[in-house]
Amino acid sequence: MRTVSVTRYVTPLREGGSLPAVVEADDDGMYVLKFRGAGQGGRALIAELVAGELARALGLPVPEIVFAELDVDLARTEPDPEIQDLIRASEGLNLALDYLPGAVNYDPIADGLPKDFASRVVWFDAFVSNPDRTPRNTNLMIWHGRPWLIDHGAALYFHHSWDGSTTANAGQPFALIRDHVLLPQADGIREVDAEMAARLPAPVIEQILAQVPDSWLAAVGGDPSEQRRAYVDYLLKRLELRDRFVEEAVRARG
């Protein structure tokens, strides 16, 4: 993953509680910055990175994810005290996604998507336990006629009450899949299952977790190398027991 330095705070995206923002970086690119000092902090950034790169490994469209260095001096030019505090709390390494100018929110009524694509997205969201792709908040953008998956900070929600010491809950079905915006179109979840799992061998998952900074893992508790290994073990165990979340999704659709 590339690392960029934020040079200008452009505008906040006042969605949810984390206040992401459009920023400009030293490569002249525009990005949606996710602040380490917001909301669930480091765990949200870990989920954003891990889930986003898992989606990419599965062939699903995700904007480029980069590390973003944030200088606290940017806070001095911001009149909003809330944004000032957010920048100060997030000094250092954060996460950002390539900004998609002109993209519009997916409309489940107006924007039909192929059933195969819908099945793959539902499978992926059940695998990473992502509760945040519902009709109310689809986290799907249409850009140049193509759907893009965004905003995975709520995924891997198990880790908010997890100390990284066990894979005991890895086989749990994902009941919240019943609220997935693409579930009505996802008529091939079982059919895509084997192919999707085959795209995620252990080396791929290990490579993705290797990109998570030690500082983020240390901030959420425990030795970073042990935390990293625990995430890998959890995800591999979840793949091994995937029939449980696959069947839950099929039942929910039925």
C-alpha cells in the first residue's frame, strides 16, 4: 500500500459519527480520509483496511486504499473546533480511500445490479460480518456506471469485544445479513461459495494482515504480532466453517 501526506483539508463528509473528510494529498490526489481519532479509532481503520483488501482479493471493486500521514498543523486552519480536535487526535498515520468525484449513492430501485455480483457481495459481507450495507445506508457508489464498495469500518465487528485470544466465535452465522440491500437479488450464494473461498488462501490473508501497522494493533491491545496472527487464524477458521454463514444468508433470502 502507498503512503501519502495530507496537504489540505477540503470538506467534511458528515455521515455517521466518524466525520470522514475529503482531503488533498502530496501526490495531488483527492481522498476520503478516515481518522484514527474518530469513532471506534484504530479498530475501525483495521476493519477498513482488512475488509477492503479482502474484497479486492475477491475481485470486488473497491477504491484504492492508502495510508495517510496527517500533520497536526492542519488543525490551525480549520474554524470548526470539532474538526480541530479530530485532526489533533489523529496526528500521524491514518487511512484514506481514493475519492470518486461525481459518484452517486446506489439506489436499489433505479440501479439494477447483476445477480452474480449481488451474490458475491452478500457472501463477502457475511464473511467479514459487515452490518453496514442496508437499504438505509448502502455503502455502494455508482461511478462511471460501475458499482463500488466503500466504507468497511463497521466490518469485523466481533473485534470490538475480542481480545484476540480465541477463534471460538468464528463459526457464528451472521444474522444481520437479513438486512443486506442486495440480498433479494443474490440468488447464487451457494454457487459462488467455493470460488470465493478459493480466492482467499492463507498466504493472501497473511499478506493483507501484514499491512496493518503495528501502532494500530498495539493501540487496541496486546502484542502486534500476536494480534496479527489472531486475525489471520480467525479469518481462516471462519472460511473453514463458512457453510454456517452461507446457509444463514440463503435462509434469510428465503
